[in-house]
Amino acid sequence: MNLFKYTNTNKRYYQLDYYYKKKYNHKVYKVSLNGGFTCPNKDGTKGTGGCIFCSKLGSGDFAGNPSLSLTNQFNEIKCIIDKKAKETKYIGYFQANTNTYDTLENLKSKYEEILKIDDVIGLAIGTRPDSITDEVINYLEKLNEKTELTIELGLQTIHKKTSDLINRGYELEEFENIVFKLSKRKIKIVVHIINGLPNETEQMMIDTIKYLNKFPIFGIKIHMLSVLKNTDLENYYNETKFRLLTKEEYIQIVCNQLEELRSNIVISRLTGDPSMNDLIEPKWTSDKISVLNGIDKELHKRMTYQGFNRSILNFTKREVLLNSQKKMHAIDATCGNGYDMVFLTKVFKNTVYGFDIQKEAIQKTHQLLKKEQAKNYELILDSHENIGKHLFQLKNKISVVVFNLGYLPGSDKKITTNYKKTIKAIDECYKLLCQKGIILITVYKGHDEGKLESKHLKSHIKKYEYEIFENSSKLDAPYLIKIKKEF
């Protein structure tokens, strides 16, 4: 069972291909173009060296031939694609250098030349946050109303010491300001970041992801730092021999980043794609398929997916899947709005038992289960402290018990679970567990009874074999307790 919703394959992250197929019911290819633009970090406006990793082609090594017209560049690549794919649509990708860094008249001319080509459904425009004027934004807003438009911003890192080192040439505030302006006009934003920048730790790379979660961005591209010939980075690498990530380290870091990343952010890229003629290190980046397969395998091994760490309930679902046993039953000790019950009935073939003291919760759960056409369930209007009285005949036949403590969402917050009754219910459920059965308790400390419940539960569970899962450092954040019966 793949718990990630933005996929129709084995992928555990939100692929750009999935987005396009859902929206257009077609395979969509991006055709990289060289519009002959320069960059303010190269022409002396901001600097002359450019970013230290930038190639001589302005990070457009696979863009079209700048000596050809844009139409000819596009058609040259389109002919190759058309030989292996039918009924495709296209995005014109202005990739090389800074593609909003020109007069509005010239920008219009180049963008609209591509949009006139048959089967082109939109544009992707690579640029810098400090190179989009308000005049251009006004034009992009109108363009966005009639075509598929994304603006790609090279952020690379949120850390000032690193951004100064790589000679990025603009401050983080400039990025934030342009994101605000573009998002206000409903223009989709794709952000580029680079893993493995000199002296950055894994936590620094993850912090960049957590920072981006706060903004209304559409997509992200994650690159591995490549040292290319004839770049300032090559000179810096030769001087310092700074440590580059191994393929295994990169895969682990990307998986950790995906687990933190909001699930609705589209992934355009998960690794670099350097020119083999110019690549110095790391050599493993030349095997893109191996890296992508490694990421898929690692996420599958972890049983995680994009956005996994953002909800403690994802930890609960993973533990249910890992510990469910055939021919056994499950219990939802706090039905609430019924979502846990629906999940359990999909995992277990035998009857799943749901308890709640509130009639409203039982009714909502029943309606949801009926909508999902579930049949293997029984709902019981009673306190979970009485589970043993209702299910005594199922001793050694319960594989998983789920508690979601607190109050019924959208209902009277004064009606909450009570630590005395919860402790009694846990003890009763433990008696029913089969060998290696588990009890999963989501504890919410964001109210007075929750704080009290958390305190007493942590003391009580010491009598059992248990683990605690936390995904937030916030004091009131929910956390998960797992109790396991080993004998």
C-alpha cells in the first residue's frame, strides 16, 4: 500500500510528470532553450564571475544552440523527441543564464516566439530573484492567465556564509520579496537548491527545505554540486579539496529532505545532470538512473514518502503496516471522525473494532466507512476502558490497537480522553494482544487534560516494552507511543 497520494506509480514523491499527466492527460516534455541572455552577476551589474559553480554556458549545458533561432533550437530537439514519443505536449524552458534580464520588448518577443509553436502549452523561465522588474511581473501575470507558466529561481541555499562563498550575489530577503510578488499574482514558482555545497552539513541542507516549506512555492529542483571544468569552483576545489558527498550520502540526504518537504510541492529534479565532457567530480553524478533508483529503494526500505515527517499520524500508519498480522484483528480505541478506522479496515481483512464514548463520533465513523464501502468492522458506543468486557473472547487475536487521544475535532473540546480511563484501556488492550502485537498511542499535549495525560502515560508505560516517536521540537506537538508485546 503506497500511502503517498500524488502518484500512480511506485514513486513516493510528487513527480512533475504526474502533475502534467493529471492536468493535460498527455506526456509533457520540457525543451531547453538558450535565449542569448546574460546575467547581472556576470556583466558587472552585480559581479563579473557569476556563481562559482556556473558553467560557461550559464548552467544551460543542455539548452539549444544559441547560434540558431529559438524556433530552430526548439524544432531540433522536438524532432528527436517525436521519433520516440507520440501525442506529446511541450514546455519551452528558457534555461541558460538569467532569462528575465532584458528589456520587456525583447522578453515578449522571445517568449511569444516559442508559444506560437504547435503543441507548446507553456513556458518555464529560469532566472534570479534580483532580476525581475515590476514591469516584467505585470506582463508575466497576463501571460500566466493564458499559458502554463513557471518561474524558476536559483536559491541554492538559505545560509549566508555559503551564499557568499558561492558568490550568489543577492540576499535572502530579495528571494522572499520576489516569491511574495509572484505568488500574489498566482504565478507558479520552482526553486533550485544544491546539496553538497562546501562546508554545509546535512542539517543545513535540511534547514533549507524546512525554510521553503513556509512559502507558497509550486515546485523544487534538488541538485548535487558538480565541479565542472573552467569554473571558479574548479579552482576552489583544487585549492581546498573540500569534501564532496558520496552517492550513498546524497541518497540519504535527499530522502531525509523529501520526508520534510510539503507533500504538495512538485519535484522537478532530484539530482544534477552535469555535462560529462566538463565533469571533474563527483564522478557518480554521471549515473543519474542509479541515483534515482537508489532514492526509490531507500524510501521503500524506510516505508516513508514526501512529507512523511510533517504528521505524526504518518508514523502511526507506517507502524500499522509494519506490524499488521494476517488472521488477526485490530482495534480503534478512539474512533473520532473515523479516518483511522477506514485505514485499519483497508489493512486488515478480519473485523476491526471501533470504540468511542460519543454518539456523534460513532455516527461520523459509520458514515465514512459506508462511503468507503467497508464491511469488516463493528462500532461500539462505549468508553475504551471497557474494551476488555466487550472483546474478552479475542485474547491473543489483536494485532494492532490505535489510540488518538484528545478531543473530537470540530466538536466540544471540553469532552476529552481521560488519563485514568486511557491507562485502564491500555492495560486491557495489552491483555488482548497477540505475540508481537502493538498498541499505538498518539498523545496531544495542546490542552490541559492532554498535558496531564502525557505526564501519567509516560510514567505508566515504563512497565511495558515501548518506543516514543517525535517529529517536532515544539512543546505542545503530538507524539507517538508504541507499546509492543514480545511474548
